[in-house]
Amino acid sequence: MDCSIYCYALLLVYRYTCFKTAKHRLYIMINLSRTFSRINPQIISLVMISLLAHVTLSGGRVASSLYVLQEGHSELVAGLTYGLYSLMPALLSLYIGQWVDRVGPRLIMRLSLITIVLGLLLPALHLSLVSILMCAALSGLGFGGYILSAHVSVSQMKVAQDADRTALFGWLQMGTAVSAVLGPSFVGLLIDNGNFSIAYACLALIVGGGLFWSFRASILEGVRTAKDSKRSNIVQDVVKDPALRRIYLLSMAVYLAWDCFGFMIPVLGSERGYSASAIGLVLSFFAAGTFIVRALLPWLSRKSTEWRTLCISCALAAVVFFLLPFADSLFLLTVLSLAFGLSAGVGHPNVLNLLLRTVSSNKSGEASGLRIMTGNLAGLLGTATCGAVTAAAGVLPVFMGIAAIMSVSSWQANRGQQKGAKNTEN
């Protein structure tokens, strides 16, 4: 599949609005029809299911945190509730990935979506702190299983050239990007105009729509591994292979920067005296940046290798984190947030394509599971460290430390590019 057709379609729409003659418009309409007829329905289905499934994180986290705080529980309990969404994938993703390799992504995807629906129904039917905590654990576990299955399915899709698969991973994550923008606002409206039970029931209905879609979508199964297959596990491969170690370390750096940015921007904004809506505006520019760059990935992936893209991306992230504590206006903060969104948006798709191209096809789920496990652990430990350092010494050491980490990551990505070029020459 030629993934550049997506950007090409957008350009055709623009050209259509510029041409005045009927002849030119007819030419553009014919090209548009040809373009959209070539879109792979498999990736479109997964994008839509991802959008519907991710609502459990983008909306569920907001609803759970608000309920815990409104019921008079401490911020610590609210933080633990929020963290449960990431804790389960951090602990179990590797084993879920091994399961995906054995039975295929289709079954695991549907079971994961069922798990999310069941988790959301608990507080919808009986609202309490216990049901909220169980919902957080089941929702995080279910979405972790879903996204692992989706990654394996995308890795099996046929592409015209290998760079196009990076674009496919970018498009897959556009569904979650849209959900991240719409989910919190949608849940807030449901809570303000109804109650928490109605909000959870609506979220369960939305994810149920994704479950229904999964039975109609074409989900590629890939190569299965026998349960008693004698092979090295992915952890052993990482220990032996320097290239794999570099990929996983870069993945952890991307996770760390992403989570720490989302954690530190509200802290920095509160320190500067900005309102909640102003801080929300800054984070919205970050989300917009990730969406824009992922829409352009079909073109970008053909212009640059994964290593080079990661090198530039990490370098830009380092510059952003270095400048953030010195941004003395809301305008500068939004510009830097947009820049980091453009940087972070290409990180995960390029790392995923590098990883799944490096490992054997019968370890795709296990490799992706280890990536999610290590990434979530890096994010959890990173945000906890950011909070502790900020309380002790302020925000400046935090931003300087993350800038240093991303600078080293850019250097490592450049080394990966150089080693890849040498291997190609040989």
C-alpha cells in the first residue's frame, strides 16, 4: 500500500478549491476517487477501533480522578487511581505479548475490549471507590492488550516499502490522539449534565461500539508461536543485541519525555499563576502538534530513515525542555508545547517500526509488550522523580535533566543511523 495517498488526497482537496474551470475540477475529482479507492480498509478500521477504545483512558482517567476528589479522598488516592491505568500494562504487557504471539491478535483484541467494557460497567452499575479502582485496573489492562494486538496486526500488513509501515503506525496512533483531545471534554459534559454513573455507562457503550467493529474488521493474524516452542525470549535477545538495546532505551526516553511533559506543564503553569483553561490551552497545542506530524508521516517516512527522524526528534525535544523554564509568557509556552508535540508525535511510530523490523515475526507481540512495559515503568518512575525533585529544588533541575536525557538519546539515534549505514554498505 502506498501510504502517501493520504497526504496526496489532502493536497488534491486544496487544489480543487483553487481551480476555477470545470475541466480542472473534473480532473481533481477523478484523482480523488482513485486516491480514496486505494486506502487500505484494514488500517482505517483499526484507527476507528483505537479511537473508540482509547476513550476508556482519556475519559475514564478524568472521571475516576474527579470522583475520588469529589468524594473527599486525598490527592494520594486520586494519584493511585490515575496510576492504576498504567500500572497493569507496566506489569503484564510482556506476558500479554507472548500470549498474542501464541494465539494471534484477533482473539486477544476482542477479549481486551470485553475487559474494558466490563470494567466500565462496574461503576456504571454501582458507583463506589472500590468499583472505580477495579475499573481503572481492568481498563488499563484491557487497553494494553488491545494496543498490543493492534501493533502485531499492523506489522503484518503489506506495504510498498518498509518506510510506509512507520506511517501505518502513525495513523494507528492518530485514533488515540483524537480521543485524547475529545475524551476529557466529552466526559466533563456528561458529568456536569448527568452524573458519574451515566458517564461510565456512555463510555462502556462507546467501547462496545469498538468491540462490535472488531468483529467486522479484517484483523491480520501473523505468525503464531507454539506454547512449547524452544526459543530465546525477547529479554535474552535485548541482552545479546546492542541494536535492540538502543531501540528500547530510545523508546524509554520517548515515554519519559512524554509523561514528564504532561506532568510538569501543569506544575509550571501553576507556578506562573496561569488559569486551568490556559494550562489546558498549552496541552491542547501539544496534542495538535502530535496530530499534525502523524498526519504527515506518510510523506516524512519516505524522506528520512527512522534513526535520522529520531535523532532530529530527540534533539528538538532537548531544546524544548531546555527553554521551557525560561518561557515567561503564555505565548512562548504554547509555541514550545506545539514544538514538543511535533517532536514527540514521530517518536513512537518510528521506534515501533524499528523494533518490529529488527525482531523475528513470531516475537512481535512479545517485543511490543516489553516496549510498553519498560516505557510505562520509565514514565511512572520519571513522573515520581520529577515530583520529588520539584518539591526539593524547583522546576529548573527537572527540565535540565530531561533535556540532558533527550540530548543523549539524540546522540544514540545518530549512532544507530551511522551503524545502519555501515551495514547497508557491507
